[in-house]
Amino acid sequence: MSALRGKRALVTGAARGIGRACAVALAEAGAKVTCVDIAPPEPLNGAVFTTEISDPQAVTTLFDKAGPQDIVINAAGILIEAPTLEADLDTFDLQIAVNLRGSFLVARAALIGMAAQKHGRLILIASELAHLGRAGFAGYCASKAGVIGLTRALAREFAPDVLVNAIAPGPTDTAMLSAQTMSPEALALETQNPLGRIARPEEIAAAAVFLSGPGGSFMTGQTICPSGGAVML
Ligand SMILES: NC(=O)c1ccc[n+]([C@@H]2O[C@H](COP(=O)([O-])OP(=O)(O)OC[C@H]3O[C@@H](n4cnc5c(N)ncnc54)[C@H](O)[C@@H]3O)[C@@H](O)[C@H]2O)c1
């Protein structure tokens, strides 16, 4: 498969999970992939960078070094289960900082090069929980709903040259979805969708490859929701 042959791609959150699966899938489709994460990522067929995406200077330096890209996927993110009346404000702020501010910073830095070259595909990773809401996850849901609004605004601002879309995955088999991060009650909800299971990361990456390639050429401002039917829009 070579639909993305010759394309330059950069993926954040590429050390593991959905970001890693997206990076691998883009490379398999022919792109040269730069892998970025706060934890040092294993290289694929391009450069690697260790970057904190909520730090403006770090993100500027990243794109200065990586150069302009054809495809950027921002998959880095965090989830903290935090019942609203018990959680401290730092928990809320941290999720907004990484998930929403980080998305904005990566998007803005990517769009400098994409606007100049008059083409690009920018993909932000939201969550089905932006649509569904979930008790105990107010900060996470708010941050991911923000990502969807950000996607729509950027899609309008950078049309027609740059296509900006989001993927709002349902529960996916990664370290984020584990007993380390979520209560048994929250985990039990994750298979309650029409397909009755969680996703493999590759099933989310398939949406990213679609949005990056020829098939996604008339898509902008959209949020694709591979959620096993939990969300039907
Ligand atoms: N797993 C799910 O069920 C699920 C569902 C919906 C949405 N998502 C979203 O998908 C994305 C990927 O999640 P995942 O499941 O692969 O999680 P994960 O925890 O396995 O991977 C997240 C990656 O992001 C990196 N990261 C975290 N904070 C960072 C920062 N500040 N700067 C740079 N890198 C950072 C981590 O080091 C890690 O490698 C996230 O945005 C997440 O919110 C996941």
C-alpha cells in the first residue's frame, strides 16, 4: 500500500497506544514518519523527538527542527478520573493543558508550514466522551469537547488549503484504558456499545490513514467517531 508515498508526517503520542498505531500505519502507507512523545519514542522510518506538547517553546523548537509536514496527527493526551467534588483544580488544569492547549500548540505550529505550502492534513484526537460525557471525567470530557471546537474553527480558518479533522475514538486497548487510570466501574462501561467490545489501536489508525489520504480529500471540520456505535451522529 503506497497511498501516502513521499508524504512527510509527524505524529505526537507516538511512543505507544493510538499514536504509535497511527505512526506505524502511516509508515506502512508510504509516509516518512517523525515520531514525537514526552517519553522517548522508538524510531520508525523518520526522526524522533522527545517533546512536551503543552510547552509552547518546546513545540516551536520541534517544528523548527522537523520542518514542514504534509500530515500531522496530535495523539498525545492524558486521562485522569476525578470526581468533580473531590478533585483539585490542578487535575482539571493539567488535562486542559495537555489535551486542549497541547492540541492548539501542535496545530498552530503545524499550520505555519501547511499554510505556507498551501496544503496539509491536520488530525486531532478527541474522544467519544466529548459527545457522551461521563461521570467522574469532567476535565477530560471538557478538554476533548474543546478539541472538537478547535477542529471546526481551524478547518474554516485554513480552508481550502489545509484539511483539519478530528477522530473521537471509543474505548481502545491501550495503557490509558487500564486499572491504573480508571476505576472498575468506569472500565465496566467501556464495552457497552453496539459492537460489545473495545477497539484495537489499529482500528483507530485506519481512520487516520483515511483522513490523511486521497479518500479524505472532501473532508474538513469533521469528527469521525470509531466507537463501536456508542456514538451515532
Ligand atoms: N485509549 C482509549 O480508550 C482512548 C479513547 C478515546 C480517546 N483517546 C485519546 O487517544 C489519544 C492516545 O491515547 P492512548 O490511548 O494511546 O493513550 P496512551 O497513554 O497509551 O498514550 C498516550 C501517549 O501520549 C504521550 N503523552 C502524554 N502526555 C504528553 C505530553 N504532555 N507531551 C507529549 N506526549 C505526551 C504519552 O507518553 C503516551 O505515549 C489520547 O489523546 C487519548 O485521550 C484514547
